[in-house]
Amino acid sequence: MRNRKTQGFTLIELLIVIAIIGILAAVLIPNLMNARTTAALRAAQAHSSTLYTAAMAALAEDVTADPSTIAIGNCTTGGAIQLGTPAANTDYSVNAAPAQSTCTLTWSAALNDVQASVVSTAGGGTTTFINGVQQ
């Protein structure tokens, strides 16, 4: 008589491994989706802060410019910060806003400060950052 040994996994072992993989997927996938949303919001916040810093640098460089004339060609797609009437490009420019974000650059007479606003729709909601601070 011959003794045959079969090699492989039993059905119980395979079911246990599949169950463990299912549990891990159920835990990790929602966390990964949340991480993407958080990363998109932090990118929008960083863009708002960078836009504010560039605008303040442009104003500091040209102290004779009227700050109420500060603008940017198209903040969402990127461009040079402009000062004066007629608007003249400064040496400061910004990159395009992150995905799912739009931005504006204005002068607030009430606050006597530049308002670099970035609105992000990442994660299904609307989050606004002004000068790098979440509102």
C-alpha cells in the first residue's frame, strides 16, 4: 500500500484568512478615505497661507502702492499678484489652487489687511480658509 500525502490548506484555514482580510478591509478603507479628505483640506489651508504671504511681500516691496488695488489675475488657476491702477504684475506669483478648491485675493478696509480666501469642497462639505486659518 502506498501512503499518499496531499499538501495544501484546509477549507477552514482558507475561510479564516478570508475573514481576516475582510475585517482589515472594513477597518482600513474608511480611514484611507478620511485621510484623503484631510490631505485635500490641508493643501487648501497651505495655499491660503502661501497666497497671503505672497500678497504681504508684494505690498511690503512696493510701499507706495495703494493696498486696496491688490488683485490676482486668476487665483484658482494661478498667476501674478497685481498692484496699482492700472494693475501691474509684481514679482510675486502663486500656483494654481489645489483640486476641489477656489480662491480669491482682496483687500479688507475694515480689517486693514489682505484677505486670501480659499474655499475647499473636499469631502462633500465646504471649508473656508482665510489667510491660512480655517473659518
